Amino acid sequence: PAKTVRELLALARAKPRQINYGSGGIGTASHLATELLQLMTDTAMVHVPYKGLGPALTDLMGGQTQLIISTMASALPQVKSRRLRPLAVTTAKRSGFFPEIPTLDEAGVRGYEFNTWYGLLTSAKTPAAVIDQLNREMARVAEAPAVREQFTPQGIEATHTTPAEFGAYLKSEVGKWGKVVKASGAKPE
């Protein structure tokens, strides 16, 4: 029933553990992103794990759950067809696909940021010259029109960083998500 993030959080605070959220399964990105939201907002919601985002989104549209944090690619068709109402994006900046939708940070959850990403990793023993070449090639691929043509309809934005920036990002992610996993109680299955 909430039309904004503020309304959702007010409802979650007024009715602890009465709002449920779907995810793609225990320990998945959608699960941990919502656990992070709860940690940052001091709310308590009930986790309903599914076997993938597809069934979780179907049940959200059917009213069996009240919310989900989903990848753009999975939710995009339902948002475009107005079967789902986006309240916010989880990235640090607004999405180019829905520039009118605020970030969670803008919507009042200060400092919230969650991204799904893919990165190219190699052995730590790989020579620097090879890493530099791989990095140049990945930058070229990320900028290629054919790649953008494939990614854009799926809600995927190709970006590129340096190896040092990516390494620093990985370290920060391990620290951040280690705390979230611990707080969630998720166990490897």
C-alpha cells in the first residue's frame, strides 16, 4: 500500500514483522539488500525466500508479499507494464532508465547503496602488463555499441574502472556485506 519509501518505513515501524518481503532465496542479492535496508532503518520485516526472482516477483504482483528489492533486469518488464510500482532505486545515483525515481538515499535512507555487478578477476600472480591489457580490452568492450544495445533493454548499465579502483571497491564490499550477512543469520546451504 505504500507509495513512497517514507510511507513504507513508517508502516514497517508501526507494524514490526507484519510486512513481508520476497527474495530470490537465502543469501541472494535481493535478500541481503533488504537486510541492509532493515539494518539502516531499524525496521523488522519477514523474509520470504523463493527459488529465484521470477517466482518472488510473481507473488509480489499477486499480493502474497509486500515488497522486493530486485535487479533492474528482472523488474523492468513489470515496471514498464505498470504491474509493479518502483519506490526507489538502490544505486548511489538515479537510473537512466527511470530518472524520475529517487535513490533510497534521496528518499531518506541516508548512505544506502546497493549495486549488482559483474567484474573480471584473474589470478593474483598475473603480470601487470597482462592486467593492463585486459583492463584496456574490457573498457573497449564496455563502450562498444553492440554491448550497449544488448544491455540497455535489460536495464544493465556497462561501466568501467581501473584495477586499483575495483580492488578498493571489492575490499569495501567484503566489509559491508560481511556485517549484513552476520546480522541476517544467513547460513551457506
